Amino acid sequence: MKTLPVIVIFSALLLFPVEILAAQAGRSGRLSGGYKSYRGAKAIDGDTYRYKGQRYRLRDYNAPEKGQPGSQKATRNLQRRLDSGQYQYKGVAKDQYGRTIVEERRAD
């Protein structure tokens, strides 16, 4: 039964970064706001955009990185969604690169 404490400690270490990000999100006032449009934002790639000097990444979405097959199409699609004003975004956390992680929803 000596393996049980090792498993518990290992599990806690895996969850630690997630808990830090959640705590940071809870302390940051700009993450607690509602959904809003980011018209005028610039798509960096298919799942990341820049707005007023800040970087944002779509939650639970993974697009091809620059240079990979399909990356240009994914970037254009995100830019169209941003420009249309038909989608809104809400910050929910920060990632290890300092980007705000956002949830996307279709505007009503």
C-alpha cells in the first residue's frame, strides 16, 4: 500500500497548474466580465487573436499552427468570425503564455 501516497502526490502535482490558472482568473477583474464582441481584432492563427495589445485564445479549440496544412484557412475563418460581430467572447482563465482563454458563443 505504499504506492497510494505516491499516486495521490502525483495527481496533486498534475492538477496544481490548473488550480493556479483558475485562481488567477478569479482575481482578475477583466476575466469576470460578460460576453462581448471583438470586432477589429486580428487573427494570429486559427485559435488565437490579438485585440488592443492583448492576446486571446479560444477555449477547447485547436487549429493548425502557422505553416501546417489548413492553417491559412483556419486563420481566415477566425478573422471572419471576429469581423462579423456575430460571435462574442468571454475570458475565463489565463494560460501559461499570458493569453486570456475565452469561451465563444454566437451573439443573440
